[in-house]
Amino acid sequence: MKLNKIISNRQYRIFLFLIPTFYFILSYYFNAIYGLFYFRSVDPEYAYFISSLNIAMLKFRIGHIDHPGSPLQYIMALCFRLKYLFSSSDQSFVETALMHSESYLRTANLFLNLLLAIFLVFVGYKSYQLTSNFGFAALLQTTPFITQITYDTLGRIVPEPVILFPVLLLSLLLIGILYGKYESDFFKTVLCFGLISGFTLSVKLTCLPLVFIPFIVISKWKNKLIYSGITLISFLIFAIPVTVRINTFFRWGKSLFLHDGIYGGGGTDIINLQSFFPNMKSIVDENSFFFVLVFGLGLCTLVYFLMPRKDKNKDFLKIGVALIIAVLIQLVMVGKHFGYRYFIPALFLYPIIVITAFKTISLIFNIRNYTKISTCIIVMFLIITGFTQSNLIQKKATYLVEDNMKKLPLLQEVDKLEVNSVKLIIPRYSGSAAHEYAMFFSYAWAGGWDKAFYKEKIGGIYPDSYIYLSRDSKMYYFGQPDLSRAFEKNIPIYLIAEESKKEDIDNSINKLLEVTNFSGNGSPETIYQSQDLNAAIYRIKLEKK
């Protein structure tokens, strides 16, 4: 019997590598097919790029602290340094990273997903150690796949995947309490709760509802206060970029609370009732199965509470109530500031919701050995879900590949332009076929204290490139504005326009002549046009007055 048990345990341990391995392989695939960040989406990729570059140089007073996203920036900074360490570049760290930003971002994405895959292995082993239930362990490992947004973020640089770290650590602590391995009011448990909550908030403020879970689970008010203090202090430690700009962060948080739009915009109403309830309904409709699970947990918790038993396990009741309250607070937050991705912290709670419900049911019906039943139910559920998810993966991958093929001709035409040519670029907000716009976007998030430094570095790479933003009718450049040399030496001048009107093209040329003090006229000649992308490349002919 002992030998069979050992073999069984070894088999389970091997199985616990399957889901993390699949996660990494899938992330590698999406990393490969996502396309160029600077063309598809500079926001937030290049905001994180420049912030992480600063942190890699131990400059923590950065421009981008909105999410805050600090752990992601630390991970990327470490990855950047390691990549440069093993590179053969003879240029400085900053110059190499700026010139090869796409490679650095792509490597950072793979590095993050590798860390997550390793972490999922740890979660599987630790949960199996706590519960001896393979189904529960596998369920926790499938947390990333609860939402299709995962397939939008697998190949990107965004903070949402990092939320997995604190949510699953919190889930393991709660499981330990459910199985009697940890005491909710022991100082060590309170300390761990506080550190995890501080880390959670440093990833993204939308995770705030998760902080209420330990606060409810901890019984004694003294320990609740200790937990709150540890959470605050650990947040300030984990989010050093926020700490050094705490006043700016506070103003931003205040603006979020006092306005009904995203990013602190919109009207001055705290809640816009016209959109609040429809927003919540949209979230419930989109995640109906998840809310069935939440309702099931609520029902189980209520039945267990009403049972005439004196030996009730209060931890079960507190955890059940805490999870439900956290989900409801998250729903209210999303109702105020709508976005499907803002509900991700609550969605990542689905495994601990299921595990808590199973444990509560076992107490209600006095089921002592339910491991095999729960494992079979969960494994069947995961198999069915896997088939459903495969269709989503295929659709997302097909879209990315087809979209890249549609954009490829424009990229190829831009790559053909002479290296020493003058480029005038009218980008989309989300990106451009010209890498220069990504550098400009990064520069905008560099922070005022580092802009002069980065302007010089980017100016050395792109001395003759100009960015015209139609939304503010302004021209931006990094080198010395000069067209006379191009005119005298017959150096070609190109205009790369994307989603631009004729007036934008005319205005950009006039602005170029103005900032370079060129006395003359410029007329565009079309050399490439894409109707599908609403983009064109022009060669500008200069004539002196």
C-alpha cells in the first residue's frame, strides 16, 4: 500500500508540471505572433519600458506610477540588466536598450511568463501539500485561464498577469486556514497577510477589494490593526516609485475617486448612476458562470451559518463572507470605472471560491472523505473548459496572425526608406509603423528630470525624425531641427501618415517648415498607400522661395 501511495504521489507531482508547462508554451507562442509592440500598441508597453530602464539604473523617481505596476517594473529592470550582461553590444546599456527596445520588451515578456510558470508549479505543489487533493492543486494552477483577457495579455507587457502572484499566495494562506494548518490570528499569519496585501496594492490599485479579505478573516481587532499597518508599510516598500512621489500618487488616487470616468477623467460625480448599473450588469452577463460560483458559495455559507451546531468552524464562515464581499466591492468599483480587465482580481479568486464551497459542503453533510469526488468533478470541469478555451485561443491567434499580415506591407515599405532620410511621422495614438514614435512615447513617460538625458540619447539615434501629433497640432523632435542640409544635399524627406486627414498632412508639412525655419514650400508625392490601414507614405519635395 505504501509503495502504491508513493507511486500515486509521484504521478500527481508529474501532472502538476503539465499546466505550468502549457502556460509557458502558450505564452511563448503568443509572444512570437503578437507582432511589433511599437506598431500594435505602445501603451502601456513603452511606458513600462522607459520606467523599467530607469529602475535598472537605480532611478526610482520615474514618470509612470499610475497602476502602480512597481513589481512588473522591477522584473523588467532585472531582465533588461541580465539581457545586456549577456549581450555583445559595445554601446552603453541605455543606448543598446533604446535601439533594440522591441527585443528587450519581448525578452521581458518571456521572462515574466517563465517566472509565472515556475510559480504555478510551486502553487500546485504547495496546495497539494496542504490539501492532498490533486483536483484543488490543478484548479489553482488554471487561475490564469479563467478569463479570455489572459489571451490578450500573454504576449504583452501589462500588469494583469502579475496579479497572479499575490492572489495565489493569498489563496494558499486561506487554504492553510481552511485545512487547519495555519491560525488566522497567529502573528506569522497576520504578517504574511500584510505583506501579500501590500504587494497586491503595489501591482494595481484595482486589487484593493482583495485587501478586505484578510481584514475580515483575522478575528482580533488588535491583529486587524497590525495587519493594516503592515499592509501600508509593505506597500510603500514594494512600490518605491510611488513612495518617492507620494503626493502625485495621492492626487491621482483622489482624482480617481472624485470623478466618474477612467484615469481620473469624466464628470465630477463620484458615481454616474446612468452608467453604474448597466456597467455592473455587463460584468455579470460576461462572467455569468463565475457569479454562479459566488452565489453557490454564498448559499453554502448561509446554510452552514443557520445550522443548529455548536461546533461551527468560524474560519469557514469568515472566509466565505470575505470572498463574497471582495467580489461585490470589485463589482462596484468596475461599475464606477468600467473595464473588463478591472474585474480580473476578483476572477482570479475563483479557485479559492470553489475550494471553500467544497469544504463548507463537506461540513454541512459531514462528508469526511471527499477528495476523490472533488478531484473527479474538478478534472471533468477542467477538461470541458479546456475544449472551450481551445476555441478562444485559436480565434485570438488567427486574429493576430491575419492582422500582422495586413500590416506587413506598410512595415516593409517603411523599412525600405533610406537610413539617413528625414522622416515626418503622423502616428496613431496606439502606435506607428515607425519606431521613432515609440521612442517619443517613452520619452513622454520618462519623467521631467530625465527628459534631457533621454532626448540626447534618442536624438543620437534619430537626429532627423519629427513626430506631428494631430490631436494637439504640435511637432516634436530630438535632434536639431534643420531641413537646409537635406535640401542642399538632396536627402529624401518622407512623410509617414496613419489614420490622417488631408488637413493633418498639410498642417504637418507646414509645421515642419516652421520649426526648421525653412523658407519655402513643401508638396507631398504619394509613393505608397494602404486603403486597409488608412495609411500612406509620401515623399516631400521642397522648393525655396
